[in-house]
Amino acid sequence: MGITQRIDAVAVVGAGYMGGGIAQVIALHGYRVTLGDVDGDAAEAARVRLTEQARQFEDRGLFPPGAAELIAANLTAAPSVEKAVAEADYIVEAVPENPALKSTILARISAAAPESSIIGTNTSAIPIAELADSVQAPARLLGVHWMNPAPFIPGVEIIPGPETAAEAVDLAEEFITGLGKTAARVADTPGFVANRLQFALYKEALRLVEEGVATPTQIDAVVSNSFGFRLALFGPFAIGDMAGLDVYESSYRSLEKAYGERLAAPDSLRAAVADGNLGLKTGRGFLEIDPTDRQALLAYRDTAYARLSELRAELGKAPGL
């Protein structure tokens, strides 16, 4: 039996904070979602919690009118993991980020689910190839990494494993995109893209604290009001191309002088600058930018930053921080 041709019924195994948010999004888009957890009581408690939370989100204007009623109608609780996945076309595995636990649950899922079902593990960093060892018919397994909180963060990483069938990847990406999310296919490497970048930043931030350069509060203020502010709207390559890759290379020289090879300019950056590909000012950096779009891009950037500043002023300071 091949991979399913369409997705109608969905199961979410692990209905905690992360899995529950994913279940809400899927149910909100009209799919029947069956929740599986430690046991039937835990799954039912999750169903009640998610329905009530959806009402709160709707009351606050975070979900559209009628969302809570739709989610309540589409969520059901199963007495076991096996019952939850028994008729599912697509299965979300969202148990805690523990390799042994995930392997055990994936083995149970793959043994009980239809052979045609697609299994999307919501691992944050564990290679799909490692988890595939526990799965019967691993051609149907891939990573589908949502970001927290799932209802409100648009990005989802799609990670094929070495044995994942192309049709499983295509249908999973189509499904995720249909949920209003922005899907990005990335390679199967530990941490994938989001967490390799996120944890690299976190490690450097901790190093700054350890060196006495700044406090955690000061570092958060710098990041959220400078390059982190930009990252809400553009990725690092777009930001670098707009700033100028020659500027980046020059800055790396200063960093390398102070901190050594770990903060030296990457070879690909040196090569781009040597070839005269400096970013927006030359029309090509790591991205290709049509010169005729230059002024429109800069106008968009300026407007977007101004609007984001207005939004932050409207929201005010985050409570407790």
C-alpha cells in the first residue's frame, strides 16, 4: 500500500502545550482531530482544556468568531494512542523531546496506524534518520517541526528523512501550507535550521554574560531592539544583503582579531565580496534582487519597521520583564 492521496482524519499524539496548539490549528481548519495521550483520561482532559482555551482566544480576538465552536466539534479524545491513530491519514507525534520516549511512541504509532498514513514527528532537534529506526514503513515518516506557540507562529520546518517518500513530503507540505503556515523544507541534520540558529545565538549570549560584557536583561534589550527587531520581518540573508556584504566582511575582520577563528568571516562571504556581489547595492549578494525593485524594497522595509514600532508601542512592555 502506498502513501495516502489525501488527508481527512488527523491524530495528534501528545496533547500537551505543543501538541494541543497544533491540534487547535488543524481542527480550526475543518479537520477531524483525534487526541491521544498517556491514557483516555489525559486525552479527555486535554480536549476540555483546548476547547476552553479556544474560547478564551476567541474572546480576546486571537481566534476568529466561531473558532471555539468549530474546534470543539472537531476534537475528540481517544482511550489510547493506538485507538487515536487507527484511522488517521496524518499523524502528529508531539511527545516531549526525549529520544527514547519518541522512539517508543513512534513504534506504537506505526504499528497501529494504517500503512498509508503519514507520520510527522514534531522533534526540535533529533535527526529523522535516528527516529526512523523505530518506525514500520519509514517511508511515511518525516519531521514536521512547528514553533511555539503553534497557533500563532507561522513557520514550520519540513524535514524528510533518508527513506521518506517524496509523495509524503509533498502532501505534508501541502497540508501545512493549507493551514495558513509557512512551510520550509530543510535537510535532516541535528537541530535543523531554526534551532541551530537559535541555540547558536543563545550560546553566544550566555558567553557574553559569563564574560561580564552585559547582563541578561541588557542583552535582551539590545537584541529585541536591534537586529532581533529586524528579524521579525526579514531573514539574515535579506538583512545582510541590504546592509552590504562588504560591511559584514569588514566587521568580521574586527571580530576575528578579537576572538579568533570562531568569528572569522566565512569563506562564502569572502568569495561573494571578492566577486563584487555586495548585496542590494550591486543587485546580487546571497540573494538576487532585481535592481528595479530596490526602491520599493527599501520603502517596504522602512514602512514595515515603522509599523512594527507602532505595534510594540501599542502593546507596551511585556508583563514581568
